[in-house]
Amino acid sequence: MKFDFSSVLPPAATELAHSWDHLYWFLFIVCVVFFAVVMVPLAIFIFKYRKKPGRKTDPIAHNTPLEIVWTAIPTVIVMIIFAWGWLVWRDMVDRVPENAMEVHVVAESWAWTFQYSDGRIEKNRLVVPVDTPVKLKMTSKMGDVLHSFYVPNFRVKKDLVPGLYTQVFFTSTKVGRNIFFCTEYCGLGHSAMWGEVVVLSKPDYQMWQYGKDVPLPEWIGVGGLAERMKAGEASGLKEKSLFASVSAESAENMKDRGKILFRKMGCVACHSNDGSTSIGPSMKNLYGSERLLAGGESQIADDNYIRQSIENPQSKLSKGYEDKLMPPYPGHLSELELNALVAYIKSLQ
Ligand code: CUA
């Protein structure tokens, strides 16, 4: 009987999954080889040098060549593992193509919210087109705990932290439904904190985006769980088509929502959006620029900086605005509103 190695791991539904799998099998083989290298001589020596009447062992101080070999070889191997792991990890979080589609993810105990730039909101279900780079900009609700987003079929996993944006990136190569889990123990409802990533063909995705319901594709793998969910579907427990909660046409996109908030929250009283000087720094061309801070250091105005400056403005005051203190806004805005406000500020280029 031939052993099917591909059945050991979940199906691979991204390019990245193959990269992780190669590293996984390398680690596995290294472990098997070293297990044998240690255990086989151990078994032989136990037998060969067992206690016998009249036999006395010579005292052994050390053996320099042997010690050099058993230090050098493992050092090389762990450095290979480090470098290889770092390269694949970088592909997962950092090497995001310019044209990647961005979706915001907000985790809270114990649910997931996906916020699209055109304003659509999905609960516990992320819908993406096939063969399209997708960047997830993720955070956990303020005051909540750590969660972690894990899609086994994609081999993608990243923590979500309150008050901070983290990101992860993938390109799914297979149409189908993929289960995802929270993989950071987060309390009572942790085991129920899962959902699905639905990967649609590009035409189907467009239909869905504009509010048409499209047939749900098949589940991809994940052993017994997918089977149980299929059974649930057969008995009518799970819906068969995918409905868009709000269509792209009717939704208020994130930028526009942010613009309204900018007015409503009173930001506009101190910050202009056209470059003119006011009580606070202008928001025009702020995103991506280098900010000189009151303390003398500088900082690139990225998503995390903008977010932090809204929630806790005093933490990184801009030079020249030290005495014009803005009140902190934690808790005044929901995560979705905060994302929208950042999107608006980002758009003022
Ligand atoms: Cu959220 Cu575990």
C-alpha cells in the first residue's frame, strides 16, 4: 500500500500553502533523521555496554572533534530553518502586491466582522475572488482580547491585537469554501469563533458584489468538520446560496463614511483637509508622509500611526503642535468607524 503524503496536511488552496508545506516536510525529515541518529546508537550502546561483572568503564573527559561536529551541523541546520521560515513568513505578511484587494477584519469575543472598502459588511464570512491578491488589515476591538485568524487551507495565520493593525496576505488559487478558526484561546466562546472564506470565480464575485445571490461552491477539505457541515447543509441547517448583506451600489463606501465622521466627530474644527493651516496639522497628504514629532524623532504616518493619533493623540505629538492638545478618542468610535476614518484620511492625497 502506498502512503498518500498529501492527505496528512489540509488541501493547499494558495501558492503560499505549498511554500509552507515544503518547509514542513523538510522539518519533518530532519526530525526523523535526528531521531534515528540519537535513538539507534542509544539502543545499540545500551546493549553493548551493559553492566557485566568485572567490566569497568574508562573515564571519558571529552572528545573535541566529536563536539565540534555535533555543534556545527545542528547550527547550520537551524540557520537553514530560520532563513527558510523567514522568507516564507515575509511572503505571508509583507510582500503584498500594490493592486491587492484590501479587507478590514475586526475580531471581538466571539465573532468576526469583515469590512470592505466599498462599505459592505460581512459577519463570520469572508468572500473573495479567486486568483486575486487579498490583504487583510486586522484588529481586535478596543478593550477586547487577542484573537488569531487562521485559515488551514491557506496556511495563513496572524494575531489580531486591540489598538493595533496587523496584516496578512494571500492569493487563493481554488474556488471553494474554506473554514477558518480563531486560534488564540480567547475565553468561553473561543471554540465557536470560526467562519468561512468563500472563494468565488471572478464573474460570480462580481455578481455577489452587486447584490446578486450566487450558488455557494463546495467545501475544500478540513476532514470531518467539513463533512459534518455538509451534512448540516443537506438537512437544511445551512443556506445553499450566498447572499450579499449589502450590495456595493447601496453601501456607503468607507471613504465617504469616514468623511461624514470627520465632520460629525468635530475633527474638522482643528484639522483641514486641503492643506491649509489650522489649530492642528492638516490631513492633506498626511498619509505615508514622514512626521517630525515633538520629541525630535520622526515617524512615517501609516495606518497604525493615524489610528494611534486618533485614539491617543498625546502619544506622538507632531512638532509645533505640542501645546494644542487634542482630546483622546478611545471608545468614542467603533472599530468600523475608526477604519473608515483612517480610509478617508488615507484618501486625502
Ligand atoms: Cu477568538 Cu479564540
